[in-house]
Amino acid sequence: MSDSAIIVAELTTSAEEAPARAAAVADWLLDQRIIQPNDQPDPLWWPSQYIPGPAAAAAVRDLRHNTGLIGDGIDILDHRQVHDPGGNYTPPTCPNCTTPFDEDAHITLIKTWLDRTEPLVTCENCATATLLGDWTGPWAIHVANLAVRFHNWPPLSDTFILELGDRLGPRCRLIHKRI
Ligand SMILES: [Zn+2]
């Protein structure tokens, strides 16, 4: 069970590319010893395929976390799904003028994104048209074929997020989930 998660989702990876790229990202995280295989998966307490590795502290921002267990399991997700921030949800804002998206309209468009393609959205205030995944905010919702989810981890370091992003692809989004 988890009550928070940090999700790094990549928006350009196609469904066909996702499994191979997910495997490469898993190899890199294993090589770095950030994660290790979960030898004793438990459907309730340790359902994830991976658990924090001996060097997991290298991935987090606050070095006080360098002893003991960093967090719970890690999932590397290679199928299309909605990545939502749970109770943290706040509609994203226009990247041009910071006007917030109407919440109902946003949720409707997420379904369009999941079922078909990422919508291009025109801001009601400044008339700028922007892809939905480029509206800004850490509490938004994204649809992605590829993502890494860290359950109950402390904040990740900026360096680690950049390194992970390099391996995932060019359009990564960070989602902070509260369950
Ligand atoms: Zn705007």
C-alpha cells in the first residue's frame, strides 16, 4: 500500500517503443543500484517488481536519507495509461499566461487523450494553442505509454530526474501523487 508516489512520465514514446525503452531504463536503474529486483513480491505490501537498491540515496534530494530504506517499490510502466496526481489534482495552467484550465473541460480532454491522441488546447484568455501535456503544473494529469513510479519516495534530486529523463525521452513530466 502506498500513500504517495512520484511519477516520471514520458509523452512521446509510442506504444510500440515503450517496452524496449522501459527495459533499457530498468537496466540502467539496476546498473546504478538505484533499484533492485523484488525477490519476494507481496500483493499487499510489496507489489512492485523492484524495490530500492543499495544506492537509492543517490537519487534523492535530501542526503539525510542516506541510511535505511528510502521508500517503497518502483514500477516501470510500459503500457498506455492515465497518470494522475490523486488528491493533489489541480488543473494545469496555460504556459503562456498562467490562466488555469477549467477543471471539467480538462477531465473531459484527458479521456480524449487516452482514447485517441493528445489534444491541442486553445487558452480562453490569450488564445495560445498548446498541446495538453505542455500546460504546466506538478498536480496535472498526463497520458503516457512509458513512466517510472516511485512509491513513497522522498523528493528526487534534480540531477537524477535529468538523467532518468535522458533515458526515458525528450518530453518528461513529473507528477506528485497523493492517494
Ligand atoms: Zn493563456
